[in-house]
Amino acid sequence: MDYLSFDLGASSGKMFRGVFDGERLALSPVHAFRNRIIPLAGGLYWDFPGIYDGMCEGIRKAMAEKPFGSFGIDSFNNDFSFIGENGDLLFPLRSYRDPRTGRHQDAIYRKIHARALYMHTGNQIAPFNTFMQLAAMWEDGQGYLFDYADKLLFLPDLLGYYLTSRKYAEYSVASETQMLDWDSRDWIDELLQLYRIPRRLFAPLTMPGTVIGSASPRFLSQNQVPTFRHVAVCEHDTASAFLAAPASKSTAILSCGTWTVIGAENECPIINEYGYVNNIANEGSLPGHHRISINVMGLWIMQQLRADYAMQGQAFDYELIQTLALRAAPFAAFINPDLSAFYHPGAMATKVAENRLKRENQPLCATPSALFRCVYESLAFQYRWSLEKLEQFLNRKFQAVSFVGGGARDEVLCQFTANALNLPVIAGPVEASSVGNILVQMLADHAISHIAQGREVVRRSFALREYLPQEPGLWQEQYALYCGQVHPDAGQL
């Protein structure tokens, strides 16, 4: 059977055909389109009709080339909309970067302390979680939508609904809403009642690997394509990416795209005080592949730098960014990549320049080269900072890092990460979310029997590149200086 994956990221939607011959998986691009945040008045939104149209166009292209039998969707998590009883879209799809949660964050934490919220779910404390978005809606006077809506559907489930007419809530996405109990796999009434969120809004919880059903007759008629089945994969793109990482228990996994998520798999959730203090996240996946992770801002900063310079008439592709970064003076300044200033779009060059921590006796310039270098080095050091927290949390010492996602094609970031962590970095596959998406479709199709078998397929099918640490003494010295400047109070945690 041929498999089709739809991987929706913050900057693009990509569709790939997967063909498995029993030994290797061949991945070929079918369709891609741009995705972006659209500012409107004081809010930030996704173009959901455009996303849906891009998905339909990709399905038509794939079918015109050669029919496929199975389809799966993965995307970023936490964003949602409401539908009415007849399927009408009742509300535009807000972006998780929308500033309204920041406006109401203090009011929300007065109703429930951040620590209490963490102890319920072990989800990271962050403004973008679904609970925070729903609470901010209520604080903004939009709670009436809870009464008039039939269902709340998360972004990939919403796309799946308009594909199949089936309403469901896939587990890996639902597990990161800050509202789901790990043991019961049910919504937490205490949290719902804080903001009068009706239980009936949530569709039935569905585990990854479930065959949702065939595309609806309406969808098939509107798009003039033959039938195919839709599988609920691990619909959070990072959950899919982690499954594609050729990793063992001694290997950390670093999924790098707009966000960087660094973590490891564990049999079960871990929720304790250390996790709260260090904001270590528990995130769902297939049984046995529960994820323990830390978020770092990631290549969002580079993407926004590129956008800033483009508005000034300076075009930088990623190859040029790498070349310029290597020409700049090393270790001239550091930033904390996770500063809240970097979270929102716009004016990123100014933000990076203004938030650099100057090194003694180092010239401080704000050329593109200098800013690119600063971001690369700071990301690599923040990865080490995060990995050390995870090692202590899990009581596990990692021997290597599996570096997957779009960042795996960035040779400078991969090498700097190996240097900073003083560990070998195995880079690839680049399209890890799409590969993990297809692996779960293959599980549903019984083409493979477990993810360990799928990871062997990944090793055979995709070119992986190893980066070994260079100049470990110098990077260790600079990491100590980074910690002293960026995390001066670390000893108090």
C-alpha cells in the first residue's frame, strides 16, 4: 500500500508519499504550500481555509500520480476551533502565539497556581497550552462560545473531521492540552470547572494507530478522487518526529524545526517538584513511547531574522546564513533563546541585538553575521542546559543525540550542538514528522509490528550523518561562561 502524510508546520504544509517494499521506505514529495500567522486587529490567526485547501490539493495531486490507500495528518499542537452541530466552523483559528493569553496569564494563575496546574498533568507551564487559551477566551468575554458550540476540535482533528465527517480527539494532541489525566485518560473536571468548560465539547479520545474511516462521500465528490482511509497517527508533529528518530534508551532525541524539543522516551509520566521548577514536559505518544522533554525556542528565531532582513531588502537563505555565521567572531555574545521577547513575531533583529549579553573584552556588533553566530551558539548551549536537566530528572546519562527534523540539514547547528554537548550527534531524517506519520500508518496496516522495527527501516532507508565533538575544552569553557551569564541563579534551583 502507498501511504500519504500531511505534515503541517508553522511555516509550511508538506505532503509526502511513502512506499514500503518490506525493507526500505521511499519518501517522495507530492505537494507543499506556505503557512503563516496572519495578524488581524489585535489577534494572530491561521488561515484554516487555506490550510484545508492546500491539503485537498495535495490529495488530488497524489491521486492523479498514483492512488494511495492510507492518509495521516500531523501538525503543531494546542490550537483549535469550534464547530456547530451541522459542521459549520464557528470561530477563526487563533495561533498559539496570540498575545491574549499573555494579557490574562496573571488572572488565570490567580485562579489556579502554575504549580498546581503542573502537578495535575506534568505538561509544561506555557502561555500556548489549550487550557490557557480557553481560560483567556473566558477572561476576554468569549465564554459564550462554550455554550453554542457542538464540539471543540484540535487542528489536525478538525482537518480530519472535514475529511471524514468523524469527530475525534487524538491522544498525542489531547495529552498536551493541560487538561488530560494520564491515568484515566479523561478530562480533569477540576480544571474544566474553573472556566465552565463543558465536557461535551470534547470528542471521543482516540489512540494513535486507529483507523478513523474512509474519506466521506462529500469529500470524495468535491475533490473527484477515489476512496482512501484516514488513520489517526501521532498527530502532534513532534510525537511523530520522535518515533522516526533512530534512538535507543541511551540516546536523547532532539527534534528541531520552528521549535526545538529535546527529550527522551519513557514508559510512563514523571511529575514532581524538580519537573515543575525546570518546566519539564510530559507528552503522550504510542504506548511505551511516552515523551519527557524540554522546549527551546528553536529556529523560529532564525526564521524571524530572515523575515526582518527580507523586509529591509536583504535576502538570506539558510546556506548563506551558515556561511556568514562561520565568518563571525566566535563567542562574542550570548542570548537566552527562551526569553519571552523572542516568542512573538516581528522585529527579531532588534530583539536579538538588544538582548545580547556582551562578553568581556569582545567587540559587540549587530551585523547579520554576528547575530546569526550568536543565535547558533546560544541555541547549542541551551540544548546542553536542557539535556543536563533531563539527565538529572530521568537519572539517565545519554551517550548520543538523535537530531531529527528540518534543523538536521543545518550543518553548523548540528556541529555546534555536538561541540556544546560533547556528544556524537546523528542527524536525520530531515522529514522526521512525515516519516513518523507514515510509520504509524504502517502499524495500522500491519506492515510493521512495532516502532523498533520501524526505526530499523529508518536506518536502512535514509542517509544519516554523524557529527563528532570538536574542541571540547574550548566549548566547555564557553559553556561555563554561558551559564554564568544566562543562568546566573542556576545553583539556587
